[in-house]
Amino acid sequence: MRLTESDRDSALSVSLDSASEAGPSYPAGPSNGHNGVATKTNGFSLPYTNGSLSKSSIHEEMDGHASARDGSYVARVSLPGRTLYDDSYVDREEFVRLVIQSLRDVGYMESAATLEAESGYIMETPEVAEFRRCILDASWDSAEAALVRLGVTEGEGLWEAKFLIAKQKYLEYLEAGKTTAALHVLRNELAPLNPELDHLHALSSLMMCSDPVDLRQQVGWDGASGASRRRLLMDLQRYIPSSIMIPQRRFATLLEQARAYQQSRCLYHNVPPRDQSYSLYTDHACDRNAFPRVTTAVLSVHEDEVWNLEWSHSGKYLATASKDKTAIIWRVELDKDPRYRAYAPEFILRDHEYPVGCVSWSLDDSILLTASEHRITLWNARTGLRIRTLEQHVDVVTALAWLPDGSGFISGGLDRKIILWDADGKLRDAWGRTPIRVTDLQVTPDFTRLVAVGMYDMMPPPPDPAAASAAGAAGAGPGPGPGAGGTGAGGAVSPGRVAETRIITYDLATKQPEMSIRLEGELTSVKVSQDSQFALINRASETGPPAEIHLIDLSTGRVVRKYTGHSQAKHVIRSCFGGVEENFVLSGSEDGKVYIWHRETGMLLEELAGHGEGSVNSVAWNPVNERMFASCSDDRTVRIWEAPPADTLSASAAASTAEADVREHVDEEEHVIENGSGSGKGKGRWDAGSSGAASGSGSASQAMGASGSGSGAVGGSSSSTDAESGYGLGSTTALF
């Protein structure tokens, strides 16, 4: 956009966020090194200087053409071609205009004016400046007329733009108490634009607001004295051609897009957005050596398999749940150097009759929930004392999740119950009998949905009587009646039932299901992203396709990414998001390793060995330290993983570290063998039958998919004990 004759006496606009006091206090522009009069060749009949004092001092500062204090002129530079460089596709005029806008944004008014004079390009026309002024000064009629002059036609959104202006005008009249004027705008300006009827009714109802504060709260609007007019200007931007009115902070937007692209290409990106390591001088790439991939601590107080773990919100405590019927709260010196950081069991919570399968911290970290068999226990996390025990469930409690506001928590279990509790453990509400035997659940951070996974049973078509008789004679067992379970003790589907696994999303306010998604294989865990848009689902597979972790879009139900490479067939494995902006997906595995994938690409980044024999059951990333996570295993230990210290990256230190790791691994293997390490949490140990299911003789199968109905497999039979697992049947944290 070239300078024209009219620009000499017109004020050039500044960008939306430019303050009038930005830049130097004097209006004169600096010399750019040309010590004489240079004739401009952009169509002006007279020599053009760096500032003609034409109308007022305000115009002098805004249009940037004030003369330099030493009286020098700015010569316009004429360059061949239209691109920035000979081998570039970047249009020179667009680039220069964006630079001018950026200079004004940060307060370099005189530099921007000098560049306009030297290049012959102006950031925006006087018509754009006038339009901005009309919006910011609430000259609504003039603003509508300016829209037409800027090239906005009815086919390009003139009516929509007028509606936005009239809406702002209406709200400001209401805020000022000018009800008659507001009613006039509603009837004569808003209604004729034919908006949606519900929208129009919502606007008219605002007349009942008791005061301006009530109005602003209902609309989510900060008033005429706030930033509402500036936001209106940004909303109107999309109706005006960008070549005429440059989008706000356009250069900064392009730089942010470049940064985001480089970040997406950085497989090990784990740097906070405000970190000072970002530079425009070089492309961004994170060092793999700064990624948490070495064990810095091994916590080995538990006396049996460790099944689950969760960090406190402060990141200073870690809760672990074990088959040894205890939960431990570990204190972590988070502010210390990893080489000298201490880890100590703050409290060992022993008052559990059965193994502990779930732990969950309250929002303020003052309460820790544990689940053992059908019981939920609330613990004072600051004293280690038991607060109360809840026994509303009649089968294994498989999931505990606090509400995002900390006002209560939700529990789910194999008894098909989902229960909402107050923070002090009082029963608040219940979902009733759900269509799935819940194996895990999560509440979305935006407080809108509950996402549950589990086994879904459905009745098949009525069988042929002859076939049913033959099946009964062969010992297949009776078909389930009303209220029957649907799976046998070992995880096999009971005869007469067709079982499949599903993800069900519920509206948290109404408790009504929004979506039901069928997936192949057993679903053992669910984690929801911080933006509430995606769910991470572990899918086990004993036969057929390999195990996978699915990233599911909660809005569409589509699987948008799959993560493979780990091993999961018979055990409950829990995954999680990790790192800055949840750039990674972590999971344990039945081969004793921790697997880490790049979330966006699905690329497997790390296979971290270190745990002993058995499954790595759960992983959890520290919410405060982006370079720390924890894992727990059947080897009875919890491992803390961090970035390798800088002094261990030398060759000699690396060699000694590797040797130490080997010795430690051998010692742990000997300890595991001595204490009879198990093979992990078999999903078969989660009682697959429900309360009221028919029982038969024989032992409960440990293998997923085994047939038979095993004695004692019905839910709620907490008095009987599994000799092999050491706790009541149906009490483990495994699936089905």
C-alpha cells in the first residue's frame, strides 16, 4: 500500500494495542543518515520529508511524517522487483507493512514513521484509522458507514458486522441505564437483522438485569470501560480484507506459528513456553539428554507388587498402592538436586483388609482416597489418620476421581455403580446401574463429562431350545437370569451373554450418556487431557492384534492416534500423558519396561529398562517438575525417572553409571526371587462375575478369557480368600 497525496494531511492508524503514550515524547523523527533533500518518486509533486506539519501535533505523531529535529529529509528507497529477496516468495510490501505494525505495537513510533517514509509503504489507510477511532470512541453510526468504505458488502458479512456493532451499542446503553435507548436499538437495529430467535430473546431478557454488575456477569462482558470495544474490533476484523486492515499483531502471530511448528517437530520437546531458551536466532530443538530417562531413585518399602501410584498436586508427595494391603505417602524433596534429593515414607497406611488398588488426592492434597476391595477409605494426608470408610459398593472399586473443583469425588466399580460423594465422604448422588462393569473412569477438567470404560454385556437372540439342552447336558451352565453377572470368575463371558468393551461418556450435570464407543480388547485405564478434548485408553489384547493405547477425540468419538510397541495381554496397565503441554504418552508394560511415545506423531521415543521381573503397572508424571515421572512394578519397587545429571554425561561417568545399574538390577532380581515375585495383576483376578451370578466348583482362573465360573467368584464375597493372590476374590485391581 503506497503513500498517496491525501496521506500528507491524514492521520495514520496505530494498531489496536498501541497506547498513545508509547514511544518518544517528542514528535520529531530521527535522521536516517541522509543529510540533504531527497526528491520522492512515489507520485508526490513536491519533495516529501519525514514529517509535514499539516494539521495538528496529534497528526504529526500518528502519521509519522514529522520532520527530524535537525531538519534532514528521509529519502525513499526504490528497489527492483516485488519480493523481499530474489529467491524469495515473500512479498516486500506485505513484509514491510508488518514490520511497521510491529514497530508501532512495541512503541517505536518514529522508527515506524521513518520506515514508512523510506519505503513508500503505509501500514493502513486513513479510512482504517477512522474506523478504529469510531469503534473505540463509540461513534456507532460512523462506524457502520466506515464499514462500507472499507469494502465490506452484504455478501461478505455486512449484516453480521452490523449486528456485532449494534449488540455492543445495546449492551452499553443497558450498562449506562439508558433503557429506552437500548429498547430502540433492540427493536430497530438488532431485530431487523433477523438474528436467531433464541439469541434475540436472550438479548431482550438482559433488560431485567438488576444492575450493571449483574449485566456484565450474565453476558460475560467487561463493559464499555473494559476491553470489550477492542475485542469487538478484533471480531470485526474477519469481515474486512486483511490487505486493508492488517490483523492485530500479525508478525507476532507468524512468529508464534513458526515456534509451534518447530515445537511439533521437536520429538523431545519438554520446555515451558516462557522458557528463555527460545530464540529467534536458531531453530528450536530440545536435547534428549534433558529428557527424563534415567532412574534417580528406587523406593522399595512395599512388601509385594505395587499396582498404582499418583502424585499430589503440589508434586511434593507420591502415593502408592500395593498388593501388600498398604498405601504409602512418600515425601519428595522436590527443590533439591536429584543427586541429593531425599525420598522418605511419610505415612504407611496399613488399615486395609485387602490389597489396595486405587489412590487419589484431593484438590488441596489434604485427603487421600484409597480403594480396597469394595471399600473406600478417606485418609488425612497430613496426619496419616483414617477419617472414615465407605461401603456403598458391593464389588471391587476400580476407580476414584476427584471433581475438578474439589467439592467431592466419584467412584466406580465392577458392581456397575458410579457414585458421587461429597468431599467428606457423604453420599451425594448415584448414576444407578450402568451398562458396563466399570474398570476405570475420569472426570474431564472442564467439569462437563465423565468418561468411563469397562465390560458391556448384551443379551443375544434367544437360543434354539435343542441347542440349549445340549449345552446344559455338556455342563455349560445355566444362562444368566435377571440381574445375573455375565462373566465367569476367570474373566470369560458367561454362557448366554455377548460381551464387549466400551467407552461411555456421560453428561456430568444430567448423568445421561452422550456417547458409547465400542473397542476391541479389554480396556484397563482412561486418562483425560487437560484441555478435556481427548481420552487416553489402554487396550489389552491376549489374542489377535497387538496391544494398543488409543487417543480418542471426545467430541467425535474417533481414534485419532494409536501407540504400539509395549506388551499387555493379561495384566492391568495404566498409561498417562506427560511433559510440558502433555507432549508425551507413557505406559508400563508386561515386559518390565516403561514406554514413552511422542503424542502428536505416535513415534516411540524410549524403552526404559530398570524394573525387575513382572509388569510395570502404572506411571505418573510429576505435575510440577516437567522432567520427572514415577513408575511402579510387580518387582515391589517404585522408580523415579529424571534427566541425567550433567556430570554423568561424560564417558567415564556414563560407564560407571551403567555398571551400577547392572549391579542394582541383579540385586533386585535376587530380592524378587527370594520373596517370590508374582507375574503381575492378572485381569482374571478382577472378579468377572457380578453379585448374584451362578457359582460352581473349581478355582478362579487367573488367565483372562479362561472358561468356568469358579467358586467364590461372585462379587461381595469378601470373606473368602484366594490362596494364590493372598486376598479376597474379586478384590484385586485387575480387570474382569
